[in-house]
Amino acid sequence: MKQRPSPHRDGNGGKHGLHAGRRVTLARALSKLGYCSRTQAEKLIAEGRVTVAGRRTTDLSHWVDIDRDRIAVDGTMIAAEEKIYLMLNKPRGLVTTRDDPEGRATVFDCLADVDARFLSPVGRLDKASEGLLLFTNDTVLAQRLLDPATHLGKIYHVQVRGLFDAVSTQAMLDGVSEGGECLQATHVRGLRSGDRNSWIEVELQEGRNRQIRRMLEALGFECLRLVRVSIGEINLGDLPKGASRPLTDAEIQYLRQRTGG
């Protein structure tokens, strides 16, 4: 399960330091150190394969000091792994998960050339949606990015059937009642339109499940395509569909600054 070194270094040009004195559960420590997911860690602990300071423990609630305790799996000491940050231009038709019980193609099929064993997607795009999807093994940053308090806007380009007019635009800005929720966009503008279809740009601060699609359906529009083009100032750009690339140092630093990291 040990991750091999990666060329995708963080904005400091190397591994992150960990703040001294952080106490977490053993399973969470293995996850934070980039060794495996928390679920995998719990399985390893239950199987008696993990030791702390040379002593084996099967207690899932065992607390450790992530900076000072000597943690080993199958006798091999675990050290913090180099952090990896990627963006993917997700194609339509893939589900955002590692393993799909229905056997459908997943976003990880696009990462065959990357050691993605410990990477997780930051948030989701539904099967029919496309565009910018971030991956990282930096669980702290991922959690901060998903926190609504971060206020990191996400911009989508959306094709709808029919003419999307000023009345519909204002309705999305004011909030649309659907499924017992008030769904609201922070920014909406028209991009282009033809006789049958329109392209609009929609910004969300807090994305709920299928939020844009639900808003459009409530307004009587069919969503034909939905492409996420940016997360804050991280832009999809001209990255080919199905391709991935490491984030630049400037992009990583921007995400840290915006999330208080």
C-alpha cells in the first residue's frame, strides 16, 4: 500500500511539514499520512497489522500523536507522503467514485498513468456532467475546499433547450423552490443562444445535489449539457477531455490561501 514518490510536488517544492502535537485516531493518522483511506486503515487495524511504538493494537479508537508516535504497518514504518494535487477534465458518462458496484466506468479510469491509489476527488460531478474535477491526497485541504464557509465559487457553462431569458435569469438569482429547498445561484448570465438552445453561465457558492439541473427543471428547462469550468480562480482552460495535469505551485498556493491553509 506504500505510495511511490510522485513528481507532483506541493507549492513548497517538497513534502508538507506536519504541525507538532496533533492527536488523532490511528485510522485517521494513516489517512492523513497518505498511506491509505480511513476505511482501509480501519481494516488494517482490525486485522492486527498496525503497531504504535512497536506495540500492536486493534483498537479503532486508539489515539496517537501524528508527529511523534512511530506507526508501522506490517513492520514498515509509515512516513508522511508527498502531497499530490491534480485536475481532471471529466468526460460525460463517468461516475465520481473509485469503485462502482454497478460496474460503470469511473473518473479513475482517466488516471491510469497516475499513481492514484491514495487520491480522492474533491467533491463530485454527476454522471451526466463534465469538466473540472480536483483530486488530492491532502485530506485537510480537501475538507476545507468542501466547507461552504470557504465561499469558493464554482462556475458552470450550461446548455439548455429553449430561450433562457431575463426572467429566468432573475429567478435563479432570487432562488428557486424545489424539493423543499431554496436553490440559489450567485451569478447567472447568458453566453449565446440560437433558435432552439441557449448557453448560460452559472456560479454556485454552495453546490447541492444536482442543484443546477433541479433549478432548471423547476423553471421548465431541459439541461442538455453541464460543464464545470472553474473553481475559484482554478480554470479548466484548454485541458483536453479525459486528460489530467498537476496543479501549478501558484494554483496550490491560491487554494491554501483561500481556505486558510
